[in-house]
Amino acid sequence: SDYKQEPPRHPALAINSKEPFNAEPHRSALVSSYVTPVEFFYKRNHGPIPIVDDVNKYSVSFTGLIDNQKELYMKDIWNLPKYTVTATLQCAGNRRTAMSKSQKVRGVGWDISAIGNAVWSGAKLADVLELIGIPKYSNVTSRGGKHVEFVSIDKCKEENGGPYKASIPLSQATNPEADVLLAYEMNGETLNRDHGYPLRVIVPGVIGARSVKWLDSINIIANECQGFFMQKDYKMFPPSVNWDNINWSSRRPQMDFPVQCAICSLEDVNMVKPGKITIKGYAVSGGGRGIERVDVSVDGGKTWVEASRSQKSGMLYISDDESSDKWAWVLFETEADISQATEIIAKAVDIAGNVQPENVEVIWNLRGILNTSWHRVHVRVGH
Ligand code: MTE
Ligand code: MO
């Protein structure tokens, strides 16, 4: 098969699909460190992992609505100023398995770990585009380009054997503050094959689907990318839409992800000893909106306490503090006394005051994306 040369992976990952390889770590791995180790970072693929043997021969071509078609080699990318951005990548399908329990959805099942926080380094896309002749803060090129399409070298069955692709608006791509990267390092090491070697896009604050791995070309186009993953997937429909009445063109491709949080130190099967327990998890919001607050309940939502929040630089007291990583998650923690079986709940509020929905039913959608409902864990108590 095409899957004969897959890279080695950590044996502790839970495999949700083998070919293509889709896997997530145990939830406890996410709260062991602020930066998720590469080997425990979820892997989300739609085809075999491409092989790039000679990084010096590898190039990205720039085509479309620009004055001159260009080709950039890795040395051109390495020569640009190197930026490092801590950003949380989250698959839109994170927590899909739980949504499917309410009513069946289509898609790879994921528990709560189709998310990770990494330190990405590379060139800013705004600098790369400037190098090929598109100024910073452009909304449109002289030839009418308004979107930047990223095309991979992989092959996906959803694209009938063609490459994975996606686009973002030109205004975002040319805005240096949007921190869109062409990344060649993850957590200070050369990007590995699973995560896009030698070069991938990182679009902070946006669902993972737009952070195209194994970049082959960048096309400047007038309208958003017409690929499968932009037009026939990763769109959020209302609960009334089913596979018989779906009209894909009635919805826009999902970009920013909504406010999300999950408890990682406990799971439904846990039997805990009566007394003090520690409740830990992650909270994150899209679009660079930081986390304002995380509320935790240990009595099924009757009463709430505010959890403490931290990033690598330490405890956070004001979420829009200059020292906070705006594209990255916060880890939260609180202690509680448990004496009987109970439901433990976490819900977050972002700096725009956005809250998570109480139940999965109200946001149920046939593709099972963006399950951001309050995260609930049922624990039993015993010795
Ligand atoms: N890029 C390519 N070329 N092929 C893919 O299948 N999957 C996307 C995105 N980029 C994908 C891709 C999706 S849906 C997600 S969630 C992220 O990559 C996952 O990135 P990761 O595997 O590095 O965690
Ligand atoms: Mo994804």
C-alpha cells in the first residue's frame, strides 16, 4: 500500500484510524506540560505521509494572481527573519466521539486530545509574501487576488487522489500581527514528517484544518479555495441539517475556533478516594482571544469555583497581560473535596465574554465539529 513508509510513532498514542494515521495521546499527557511534546502531539492526516528526501531540492512555488511566478527554496525561507510563536493547534473534530453519543455524526472519532500546544518557528508568511512582491497589509493584489491558497504534496481520497489544500484571506496572510508562519521547527527541533516536514503553515487561532502540512505551492486566488476540505467539510451546520437536505454552499468554511476547555486529570472510568482531588485541564479560544476565566463544579453544576490558570511564564491573573501567549492555551487547576459519586464540570469564558454551550445537543451537527459543550466527567468514589 501507500502506507509502507510511515514514520515511527509513540506506542502510547490511541489510534483512531490507522490508514490514514489519526491518533491522540491520553488526556493526562496534555496537562503534564504547558508545551506538548512532539511525540504526544495529536496526528491528523488524510493520506500517507509524504517523503521529502532532499531538503535542498525542495521548493515552494508561488502562482496565481501575482506579477511574477516564483519559486522559493528552503534556503530562501531560512534566510528570512525567524519568528517563534507558541500556538495551540486544535482539530475541528476534537471531542467528536462525545457529540456522536448524542446523535450519530460522520467523521474520525476523537476524545478530548485532538489538540496540542507547541512552539513553532519559521518565517512569517507576511515576510514571504513581501519577498514575492505582495506588500504587508494587502487586501487585494494588483491582479485581484484576495485569498492565499496552500497546496500540499500529499494525496487524499477526498480530493480523488489530489493534494490537501485550504486558503486564508490575503489580509490575514499579509498581516504580521496575525503571526501566520511557514514553520520548519516544532518545539525547537526540525519539524518531523508527521507534522509537515520540511515546511508547513501555522494559522494561529484557526481550526487545524487550515494549517496545511508539506507545502508544495502557494496560490494567490480571487475566491476562497474550492477544495474539498474548505467546501465539503469543516463547515458547521445547524442541528436541523441532515445528509438528505444538506446544502454545502449555504455555509462558510470554519476558520476561528470557539472557546473550549476540557478536564484532563480525570476520566469517566475513574474511581477516586474520598477527600481532596486535583482537577486539571486546558482552556483556549480562537482568534487570539485569551481565556478570561475557567469555572469548575464538583456537584453537577449547582455551585462553581474559579480555577487558577497558568502558562509557561507562570500564573495568570489578568488574561490579556502582555506576558501571556495570545495564541496558546492556558492550563487550569483547582482542588476539591469529593465524598460521593459526582459529575465534575469545567467551562471557560474568553476575553470577549464568549461562553461554552451547556449541552452538546444544541450544537449538534452532522459532521461532528466544534464540540465545545461544557466538559463533564463522572467519578465514582471508593477505596
Ligand atoms: N495538511 C495536509 N497536507 N494534509 C492533511 O491531512 N490535516 C489538517 C492539517 N493540515 C492535513 C493538513 C488537519 S484537519 C489538522 S487538524 C492539522 O493538519 C493537524 O496537524 P498535526 O497532524 O500536525 O497535528
Ligand atoms: Mo482537523
